[in-house]
Amino acid sequence: MSKQIKCGVIGHPITHSKSPLIHNYWINTYGLNGIYEAIDVAPENLETGVKRLIDEGYKGFNVTVPHKETIMALCDKIDHNAQNIGAVNTVVIENGRLRGMNTDGYGFLHNIWDTDPNFDFEDKCAVVLGAGGATRAIVSALIGERIGKIILLNRTRERAENLAEDMGKVGNFITVEDWKNRHAVLTTADLLVNTTALGMQGQPVLEIDLGKLPVHALVNDIVYAPLDTDLLKAARVRGNKTVTGIGMLLHQARPAFKEWFGLLPGVTDELNELVLK
Ligand SMILES: NC(=O)c1ccc[n+]([C@@H]2O[C@H](COP(=O)([O-])OP(=O)(O)OC[C@H]3O[C@@H](n4cnc5c(N)ncnc54)[C@H](OP(=O)(O)O)[C@@H]3O)[C@@H](O)[C@H]2O)c1
């Protein structure tokens, strides 16, 4: 029998993570000899925690809060995309060396294409709400798809400006606007994405008037608890196509699984239901 492939997710806390459910579903579905574990690693134990995984022959691991940035210092190699985003969510261990990647942007794009396979980002205008970690991955992915224009709005404007500057496109096609202008800027949008925590269970609602949003615009909320957010409900009522956030979570796991198991797994209705239970 082939040697068991060991991988997992490190974070602190880690019990909430859906990643073990997703990866173990694929391990079982494809009949692979593998195991994916949730591994609690406190910030002060990051280096020793990672060393243990190397010593125990792990093939790699996902990285979640609070290690997505600090893990970068321990990586021997970081791909261009993760470097650009400034965060690593997937590590591949090769001969004791760590290679860091970020698959959140892949998850974002493939989630949109799951709903609208012909959605072409090129030369489109995206209004992006937020400027947190997830926003960085999404903006980077949009740039990779040759988006025409990004209008970025965040409660803390400075954070949006820093993000735009880090992406090296200030004054070019990323425009930063004041948060209070989020209703008015919708007139030119082909895509509206909420990447803030607003609308998530336990968080305040996202207050936005969609009146000026063209009906052809696609609306994506990356919040997935609840799945059907108030933003998506309001968009659907006025005839806009909507995309929920759960697919981003599922799709971002696929390239990591492929790195470790050599197979790009599929996102099925059964997996969707399992994760939403
Ligand atoms: N679907 C997926 O796969 C996926 C992946 C990653 C994240 N997410 C979801 O995306 C959301 C953001 O995650 P993250 O990791 O990017 O978090 P983060 O780095 O902490 O960023 C949080 C963002 O939400 C904004 N925000 C929070 N409270 C706000 C409020 N009361 N009013 C206005 N803006 C507020 C923040 O604005 P300030 O800068 O002003 O604080 C910031 O832009 C979370 O709901 C998370 O669950 C989903």
C-alpha cells in the first residue's frame, strides 16, 4: 500500500475550520491514502509547530488566522501571487523546505465562474467593498484577469489606499473612494463584491442602496454565514445575478489538494451541503 499522505491546517483557534471536512471528503471520495488534520498552533509556537510537521513527514498544510502573514518568514520560497497579496494560505513541504502559495484568489474566480462560466473580467469595472486580507487576494486576482477598473471603498480609507499602493496600481485603474460614496459609485459597476465582514452572523448589516447598480452587474458576497446575505437578497430582488461566498471557500481548497495529492478535486453539490450543515 502507498505511504499515507499527511496534511492539515494550522491556526489558533482552529476548531471552527471547515478545511478538514472539505479535504477529508475528497480523500474519501477519491479513495486516497491520506489524512487531513486541524492542528492548533499558538502564535508563539509557530516555528516549533511547523518544524514538527516537517519532521513528521507532512506533505503540507493550510494556514489560517493568525498565521497567514507570519508564516511567510518561515517559507523558503513564496510564489509571486502570495508575495503580491502579502499572505500565504497554503504550504507545500518539499525535501524539508517550505513553498508558500495563496489560493484565495483562485477560489474567488472559480466561484464566480461556477455561476457564470462566461463571465469575463477583462475591461470590466469592479466595485470592491473592504480592504482586509481577503480583499488583497481578490484585487490581485482581478488584476490577473485584466480587470479594467477597480473602485475600492473601505470604512478605514487609509487601509484601502495602502492596499492599492501595495498592488502598485494607484492612480492607474484602482480608485479609492470614501466609504460614504458606496451607493453613488455603483453606476459604472459590472461587478460588486462585498469582502467586508458586514452582513456576517454577529456583525452589523451592510447598509448599501443598490438603486444605481446596473441590472447586468454581478453581485458576489464572500460572507457565507449566512449563505444568503441581505446584500444578495436585495440584488436578486432587482434582477441582478448573485454569487454566494461558500464556493470561494471550496474552490480555494482545490489547488492545495492538488499540490499534496496530485489530483484537482471537484466541487459537488454533496460537498456544498456537507459544509453548510
Ligand atoms: N468565502 C470565503 O472563502 C472567504 C475567505 C476569506 C474571508 N471571508 C470572509 O470575508 C470577510 C472578511 O475577512 P478578512 O479575512 O478579509 O477580514 P479582515 O482582514 O479582518 O478585514 C475585515 C474587513 O471588514 C471591514 N469591516 C469590519 N467591520 C466593519 C464595520 N463595522 N463597518 C465597515 N467595515 C467593517 C474592515 O474594515 P476596516 O479596515 O475599516 O476595519 C475590513 O475591510 C469575513 O466575513 C470572512 O468570513 C470569506
